[in-house]
Amino acid sequence: MDREFPYLRPVPASGQEAAAAAASEAADESRRNGITPPTRRGGSGRFLTDVIVELGYADRERVDAALDAARQAGRTPEQLLQEQGLLNQDQLARAVAERYGLDHLDLNGFQIDMGAANLISASAARRYEAVPVSFLDERTVMVAMVDPANVLAVDDIAIMTGMEVRPGVASREDVTGLISRLNRLDDVVQQTAEAEEEADETGDLVDLHESAEDAPVIKLVHSIVAQAVELGASDIHFEPDGNEMRVRFRVDGVLASSATVPRRMVKGVVSRVKIMADLDISERRVPQDGRVGLTIDHHHVDVRVVTLPSVHGESVVMRILDKDSVVMDLDMLGMVGTERQRYEKGIHQAYGAILATGPTGSGKSTTLYAALQQLNVPEKNIITIEDPVEYQLDGITQIQVNPKAGLTFSTGLRSMMRADPDIIMVGEIRDSETAKIAIESALTGHLVLSTLHTNDAPTAVARMLEMGIEPFLVASAIDCVVAQRLARTLCTTCKKRVLVSAQHLRDNGFSSTYDLEAYEPAGCGRCSNSGYKGRIGLFEVMTVTDEISQLILERAPADEIARVAVSQGMRRLREDGLEKVKLGRTSIAEVARVTDSR
């Protein structure tokens, strides 16, 4: 059964207590997903007014009075109860669900599957007051309906979707709001692309209304992109599995399923994304990459598109580069106290090298951008070479690597040295040639900022030596190394205070003999029931002192360099993470997850 609908799992026949516990656990998890199962399946023999009384929404006398008034007014008693303020739309939807033995769907907390929602047109959704919201399996779709007794609507939706329909009940307000939201998500992208097309006389951008047959695919792609931006996702993954296509969003560094594209629309969705990025739609055997600019909700975002051929078909990854959502302030990034002082001292040196290290997606470039924001003054000439230029900064010359044209990090860096720079940023040191030029630049009166892929700060020194850079050059050039990770921050709305036992701390790799007062994730509608919303940096800042320089000259191992750095006040990544746990910014489990080097 689908993991989003745990109440559908068969109950193990291991005794009444086990059955009751399993049912309770499944119901709790369902409610967290915005689904409330009925107390009993099938509601024959009960009037809706009887259910309203049973649920405690109104007493018997008022319901009977509404029944008498309804006979004379030619209206339903439920309408009269709503007008009298005794029954709201959500309560009515819950009563209808209980009456027919169906699930009640709270669309405010329900994760809408855009692939399902776009199976029917907006006009049909408005006419039937129903929207498909999720796939239960390959043949069944869950439909949120105001009136599940409308068998004509159920039959028509089954014909339009080509799938079996399982009705669920949602309030009229929620269904109407969802239809409006789906239209808005499509329109904000569509209007932008049309405006850009009018402005671009070269015709590079594609007409969004190529044919009536293409319209559902275009609407689906636009809805998915707009929803991703709305949720603050950094990446969209379109992954075929042979039959249908799974869509996942990376939000706060974690991938989560978001939509399912039906089989008949898979090729159309891939082609549509490739057309937007100006890629060759006829080429499916080799990877391709491109870029498209969109304006969503009145702000511009760049989208990088990469296609990869797989055994099940082409997969697509869209990287969303939203400059407005990028935090380039060290305080907001989470760098405070001693780490902040060490880093700022390093970046304000007249010359030398500052390295930011960590795995892909750990925020290294953002930390360097924050430094450039501080250093960006009219008296300084700042030049960067990046692959790609993710965010454009005013007042800074930024160069895009172009291997096809012969512009690599090393060749670009050589040219930059003849352009009278004061500060240089190299997007990434990938090879020994680039490392050598960067180190030599740092020794000839330039401040050089760059990134490197290592697990911690001391290992960065060993990595430079492995690239063939002489120890005396490394010891003389590098002033500061910053290692970092990005940990999800706890949702301020639902986080709960807990006492973390010393044993639990030790199980997660923290040496402690005392319990710790902290916060843990709970889950609510504002954080999509994840318990987390946003991210914060964990930092390890190593200043290259005379003692560490001597160890570098002796080619000492990284562990020995780390021991000396810690004795001189360097705080390790986990220690910084534990401090942020104490402040209630993140959780023990999250710190353990992002700092686990295995």
C-alpha cells in the first residue's frame, strides 16, 4: 500500500491489543498527512443530520428545528445550520465523510500531487467541485470532492483520467481554493514566458500554446515549477521508472516525493522541459544541459536543466537559482562568535588564500558570496571565475567557465591575473594547475577565495599537498579554512521541548554524561509535517597559525593538524552543531545526519 495512506495497511492478526495499537498509529499518521479516516466504513442507515449530532457539532433540538424549517423553505437542513453559524464548512465535510464511510481530506495539510491534479481541466474541476489529489496505485486516483454522492461526477472523472476513482471528502472552501491555486501556479509562469517571448525577437522561447494537445503537459510542467519555487525547493527531479514518472523536490537539502506523472504524459513532460531550456528534443542518448529564465510571482529565477539517459528513459533535473531566496549575511547563515571573528579577520587580509570546504550543496559558495558582499567597495577590483555563475553580484566582474571555448578555471585564472585584480574568487579548485595558480596569486599580493571538496578544515591542507603543491607554498599562502554543513532548522511553530538523554547523545556520536534540554521536530501544516523549515550553517574555522604552518612543512597528517587547531580554540563541526541544538535552532538527529562522515 502507498506509504502516504498507512491506514490502508492490513492489520496484523496478533491479538486485539496489537490491532488496536496498529489502527491508532495508522490513524495518527494519516491525520498528520491531512487525512482523517472514518470511524466506520459504509454509512447506510444514517441520515447526515444524525451524523452531525453524533459528532457533537450541533445538539438534537437545533437539528430537529433545522429539519422542520428546511421542509418549508425548500432547502437542506445543513444549509440552514451553516447560516445559523452552528456548522462550518469543514465540519460539514467531516460529517459527509463519516456518513458515507469515506476519508476526510484537509487540503491545507495534504501534499497535493500535481501530476494527479492536472489530470482534469480546471473547468471540469469547478463544474464537479472535485480535484484529483493523489495516486493510490497505478490504477487508482484519490479525488477530493465536495459531494461524493454525485455519481455522475465520479463516472466522468474516471473516464477523463482513465483510472478508478476513490472519492474523499473536502470542504467546498478547500476545493475552491485548491482550484484557484492550481490556476495561479500555472498562470504566473505562463504570463512570464509569454512576456519574455514578446520581448525576444529572436524567437528562442517557445510559444506556450503550441496546440490543444500540448496544453495539459504545459500546464503540468508550469504547475510543478511554480509549486517548487513556492516551497523553496532548490532542485526538481523528474525520474522515470518504466511506467510513470516520479517528481521529487529537494527542500532544505532533503528529497521528498511531490508528484507523479502518468505514463501517457511522460514523454511530453520531458520534451516540454527540453524545449524550455532550448535543448535538442530528438537527442535522447547523451546528457544535455541548458538554462531558462522565468519570473514567478514577480521575481526572476534562473533554472538550470540537465537531462540524463537512463534504462527507463530520460531523467531531468532542474536546479532553481532564486537570488531573492539566497541569504548572504553571515549572521543569518549561522556564523557567529569565534568562528565569525576568525573568518572576518581572514577575509580582511591584504593577501592570502581563504578556502571554504565541504561536500556538494553545503553552502560553500554562499559563504564566499557573503564575504564578497562585505569586500565589495569601489576601491577594490573583484573578479570571479565560476562554473556556473549562480548569482550575479553588482559591482563585481564574474566570468563563466566555458570548456568548449577553451575557457577553464586555469586559463581564466591566468587571464584574470593580467586584469589588475585586488580580490579573486575561484569557484572551485579542481586540479593541480588551478591550485598552483591560485596559491601563487595569494602570494603575490592578491586575496584569493575558493572552494575545495574535503570533509573538514584540516583535511584541506592535506588535499592541497596531494595536488602537488609544495608544503612551503601552502603554509605561506593559506590564512583561513572554513569547513561547513547545512542543517535543517526546526519549525518555530511546532517544535517541542524535550530532554535528550546522555545515552541518546552518545548513540549519536556526542560525548556527554549529562542530559540535554533541547527541542525536537513535531510536524505541522506550515512545515509540511517535516518538523523543519529553512536551514542554518554549521561551521569549523581553522586559522593557519605558526604552529600549524610548521606542521604543514613537516607534512604532518590531518589528525595532528586538527589536534593542534582544537587546542588553539577551533571548534569542530559537531561542537558548533551541539551549540545550535542548545539554542533550539536544530535537533540532535539533524546534526548527526549532516556531520556523519562515513
